[in-house]
Amino acid sequence: MTLSVRAIAEASKRASRNLASSSPERRIESIRVASKLIEQDRLSLLESNAQDLADARHMLDSGEITAASFERLGLTDKKLAEMTHSMLAVAELPDPLGRVLQRTELDVNLELEKITCPLGVLAVIFESRPDAVTQISALGLKSANAVILKAGREVERTASALVTIIRQALKNSGLPEDSVNLVTGRESIQQLLGMSDMVDMVIPRGSKQLVEFVKANTRIPVLGHAEGVCHIYVDAAADPDMALAIIDDSKTDYPAACNAAETVLVHEQIAGSFLPRLVEWLGSRNVILRGCEKTRAILAGQPVEAVADAEWATEYSDLVLAVRVVRSMDEAIEHIHAYGSSHTETIVTQDPIAAERFLARVDAAGVFHNASSRFADGYRYGFGAEVGISTSKLHARGPVGLDGLTTYKYVLRGSGQLARNYQGPNARPFTHRRLPTDSRHN
Amino acid sequence: MTLSVRAIAEASKRASRNLASSSPERRIESIRVASKLIEQDRLSLLESNAQDLADARHMLDSGEITAASFERLGLTDKKLAEMTHSMLAVAELPDPLGRVLQRTELDVNLELEKITCPLGVLAVIFESRPDAVTQISALGLKSANAVILKAGREVERTASALVTIIRQALKNSGLPEDSVNLVTGRESIQQLLGMSDMVDMVIPRGSKQLVEFVKANTRIPVLGHAEGVCHIYVDAAADPDMALAIIDDSKTDYPAACNAAETVLVHEQIAGSFLPRLVEWLGSRNVILRGCEKTRAILAGQPVEAVADAEWATEYSDLVLAVRVVRSMDEAIEHIHAYGSSHTETIVTQDPIAAERFLARVDAAGVFHNASSRFADGYRYGFGAEVGISTSKLHARGPVGLDGLTTYKYVLRGSGQLARNYQGPNARPFTHRRLPTDSRHN
């Protein structure tokens, strides 16, 4: 790439304006063509990837990348098939654009519509995974957003080969090639993060460190979460068998996931009978328990280490679980608000009144009753695709589907109306009548 | 105030958690009580205001505040009546909380709801206007958000007297007094802007300089717009009489408003006949025209100054209008995207196809056909109250009503389901059935 990052961003902005008024059929077509070309160019993609892997092996040896990064880098026939399959699945999703969110008659022949439209330009900063290129490009095209991809050095050749193919598909489908752009080099990150006039959203895909770096270095809205410190509150009225199964699933199904549980809060009324069963169950699953003073007293004789105060806010991302005995649901909620990351908080109880109280009072993106915290996920929620998970409260919260890549605009259709006729002593009244929408979603 | 800004913010956060689970009736009651107490304490409020005014007179003389600021500061019986009337109107609005935005059955007895809830803590930084205190407090209480008010020095005594009354009303209604707090002093602004862990949204209410300062100095989401550079595009197929009337209303109804027009773009096919009428009409309304080369050629002999390139992006906020002749709608749209602020853009035309093309292609919070740009306003849109106008694309765009002070959370109600049973070779399938909502809005 000889163009400057700024010039690429400007080209992306122009492309985004064309994309915004392109037909959904044409954008779907471009995703299908890209998927087909990727299958056709399989061998040359694997070759580019092999070169990346060879270099990455040295980066691994010198500690520049982690073993996990290295593992995620490799392409195989199977992986490529999964990638094109995911692209086609995104193409088939319902169109997120042009949805009428609200319709209001302001007066006769003066009608206001609130309709969804694309954000504009997305900058995606990712590490290792080649599937980030195909997934984000498909999501961008489906939602008519231009995409600027910034690939980590370890995956540059693979990313470049994929982007070349996708741009060919765009050209073949009569869409602007600059709908998908690739930038490289460490310094391009800072440049992208500084272009709030060109970039409408930044999506970091990678380590917690990357997400934190991006959040701390831009005023552009960031879609991404750095932490998931999720709690399971076992109420006095919990079914202990259900509580054990939910804790097990929430902790051990995939401990590195952000929706895995880190802390269990147990009501003191059942702690005496429940904790010995918990320690036995989790012991058989190789989960290490840490506990508050009361937990350790109840489990005297068991090797349960104490939890330091700051540790309650830790995302272990491992087979480690902190346990605290609480005197009441209020104390549990206070703990959650003090140490949680507002990601997903669960109550296990057979008492529907306690459940509803917990669901209403806890401030988090997800509040669950009698279900594993692992359900906090775009696919499981039924979004078809997951763009990311957000612990921000604005724009999008929790698992984010295609809708998270849209904004809306107000369309007003009149017949020459003037605002001044609707004010003052002889003001014409507004009707402000809510009209039905034929929105597919609510 | 002897408490630190940090301590006040922490108290606000705690109060916000209580507010979030309070009943709508109790919050409405607190607004009504506050309105009644303000009426009762009329005389002492006027006295506090008189002291502010006396000091502000000196600040005006020394140039510390503007004449416009000074004018907005004064309270009268009429003004107080308007303030309490507005509070009661906010109390009567539909409840923005607990609305079910989406309901999905994930599986039997596993149901997901997306429901609206408060943001948390709002920091409102305002100048001069005492009615900012009552309006924002009422909006905050209605939406169950705690509010931290930072008043300009010129209005400190008045704001303090009003906040004391509102906190009394909160106490009388059994709600936490810290739902509404006041901080003072210039340094408290920087402190508030730095507390992204406590403050969920910043709302600047005042000069363009204030809004720009706030936006440049915080990572907390800001609800506010700095500029409105709005265009009227007069298409080849425009009804010239309608175009004149719409331009007149958009420019002269309230030139200082952000939704006033700054530039008129005229299709070259009708420029020859339209521009002489425009200059005559606007001359009679004391509007000064500035023009591009073609405009000046057509209006040769008229005193139309040239527009420098950078000037096309200027918000005149005055009886000045820039005029440019364009060869096509495409050129008009390019101009709008290059110089506009994505606030409100209008096309005047009798050609429905041209209109729909403009509405689809222009990227702005509001796109209007045959209507004055001045309709871009929360009250006119039928929101009941306007919290602000946003030219940001995320969270809230355009005029923002009470809904802009809410976020949502996902509530999942299960019966012991585990995520691991829904994956792998024998995965139980999700039903992902969209269920009806009884949502009042769409």
C-alpha cells in the first residue's frame, strides 16, 4: 500500500456513501462472489498463510506473539470452508437497513419516519485470526458500512490476499472496491484512532490489552469489552442441584470466555449445606476454589485460599472460582455493583419474587434467572451473527448483532409546511399521531 | 458544599441504583411536590436570583459573561410559572422505562427480553438559565437517572436554592436526596469529565464553546451538538413559491437556532429565474445573501459578496445566507457531505423520485422533503420533551427525547438450562421464536 492511511480513510468514506444507497441484493451478491472466489483461490491463500506462519514461528520464538496467537493464525481447508460458510450465513440474515422504527403524522401530509441506516466507516483492528477479515467484511457489506481492516503483522500476507479477493468480488458486483480496505503497520493504528471525522466506529478484535489500548486512545466510539467479571448468586431459596449445574456450566464450559463466571455469592442460610457439595463437585472438575472468611470457616479442613479484596474484581479466565457468603440478596447486589463489570449476572432461586427483584435491581447488560451465564452470546440470543459484546451502556449493550452496525435517521415528508405556522397565539396544532410501521423487528 | 466532587459522584451513583428500582408513581410524585414547593418558595427564590443578578451585573460590566447570558439569568413570576408547568408536563409523559423492545423464546421455558432501563448518572453542565435546573431534574427523575448539576458562577445562588427545594421534595417523596446534586467551581468541571466510572452521560447546556470544550475533554459520552450547518436544496423541479417560503422560514424564523438554514443550493436549470426572486424576497426580510461565482453572475448588479471556500462550513446564526448554483443533485449532495454538519438537510421538489433519492442518499440526522428545516425539534417531532439534539451517530441521533436517557438490558428467565447442551454433535436446537411485545412504542 503506497496510499497514506488518511487517503485510504477518505476513499473508504466515499465508498461508504455509495454503499449506503446500493441495493441489498447487490451487497448480498458481492458476499456470495467473494465466498466463491475464496474457494477458488484456496491454494494461493494457503500459500500466503504458510509464509505468515513461517515468520510467525520466529515471532513466537522471540516472544513477540503468544502461543495462542500463533495457533489462531493457521489456515486449513476446513477453516477456509468454515469462513466461507459464515460469510454466506451473514448474507442470508434479514436486512438491517431501511427498517421503520417509528412513524408519526405531525400534521396532514407531514409525516415523520425514523429509519435505520448504516453507520458509515468501521475500523477493525485485529490480531492473528484470518477469519476476522472475512467475517467483518461480510458484516460490513451486509450493513452497507465500509470497512478499514488493520491486521497484525503476523497475519499481514494472509489478510492482504483475502482483501484482494474481496475487492475483486466488489468490483465484479459493481460496488466500490474501497468498501473494504486494508492498512498495515503499527503507526497506522494511532492514525486511525485519531480520525474521528472519517471513522464512525472502532472494533478491536484481539487481546484484552488491545481493547484497553484502543479505548484509552480514541474519542471514536469503540465496540468492545475489556472484561467480563460475572457472578452467580445462589439464593436462600435456590434448588441446590440446579445451582451446582449452572455454576459448573458457567465456569467450566469455556473458562476463557468473557461470559464465564468468576464469583459465586451464596446466601448464608444455605451456605452450610451447599458449600461442601460445591467444593466436592468442582473438585471433580478441577476447579480451584478461593473463599471469603465465612466460606473458609464452613469448609475448614479443605484447601481453600483466602480472596484478597482487589481479587473480587479479577477475571480469572481459568478454572478458578471465588466464593463469598452473603447475608442477603442486597449484600449480593452490592457486591456485584462494587466488583462486577456489568456484563452478565445470574440468580439461582425457586422464589419468583426474589428473582424479579434481582432482575430489576441489578445494573448489567444481562441479568439471568436460573440459566447459565454462558447464554450471553449473540448466536444464543438469536441474532444470527455476533458483531461483538459491549459493556458500554450507550448505543449497544450486551451481545451486539448486525443492528449494532446501524444508526437511524429521521425522514420528514411534507408539502410545503412552515414551522412558524405551528407557534404563537394562532398556532396550528400538531396531530402527533403514531402510525403503524411494517417493521420486521420491534 | 464541603463534600468533594468525587464523594458527590459516588453518592449520586448510589442514589441512581435506588432510583432505578423505585416506582414510576413515586418519581412522578416527587416532581409534583418539587413543583409545588417551588411555587410556595417563590419569594425566596426571587431573592436568591436578585443576588445572582446583582453580581452578574458586575460580571457583565467586566466582560466575564455576555449580555445574552445576563438576560437568560433573570427569574420572574411568569418564568417560575413556566418552569413548574414544564416540570409537570415532563411528569405526565409516558414512562420511558421497562418497555419491552424485543422478546424471544430461546427454548421452552427460556425466554429473553430486551427492556429499557435508566443510564445511571447524568452530569449536566450549564450556564445562566435557572430553568436548566428544573427541566433536567424533572427529566432525570422521570427516567430514574441521578443528576449532577454543575452551574455557572453567575447562577450559583439561584441553582442552589432550586436544588435545595428539589432535594426536599425527594425526601418528602421517600426518594434519595442524592438523586439531584449540585456542584460548583470551575475545577469541578474537569473532575466530572474525568469520572467515566461514575458518570454515564454528560449533557452540556450553553454556548457552542462550552459544548466543544466538553467534547474535547472527556471520554464519557456527550449528548450535545456543537454546530448546525443546514442546507436547502432547490431542485430543478421545485415549486419556486414553496421554495421561497421554506427558505424564508428556515432562515428567518429563528436564525440563531441550530436547525436554521445556512446555505441554499439551487439547481442551475432554475437558477436564472429563481435567484432574482430569492434576492428580492430575502431583501425584504433583511437577509444578506452571499454567493458562488455563478450566483453572482446571475445576480449581476446586486450587492452579493463572494463566499470563500471555508465559509461554506460556517454556521452564521444570523440573517446571512450563502447561495450556490449546482449542476445536479449529485453535486448538491456532495456539497452537503463536504460542508454540512449532518444535522438537517432539505430538498424542495415536486419530483417524487428525486425526493426519495435525496432522502435515501444524504447522510444526516434529519432529511426533509418540502418542509422547513425548523421542524427538526423534539417538541415538533412529538417527543413531548427535548433532552437535546445530537449530531453524533451513536446512541441517539437528531432531536432526543426522554428515550435518549435510557439504555436497555437483556433479561433471561430460565429453568436451569445449561449452555453446553446447545452445542456439539447432539446439540439441542434453539427455537429462537420472536414473541409479541406489549410495548407502547415500536
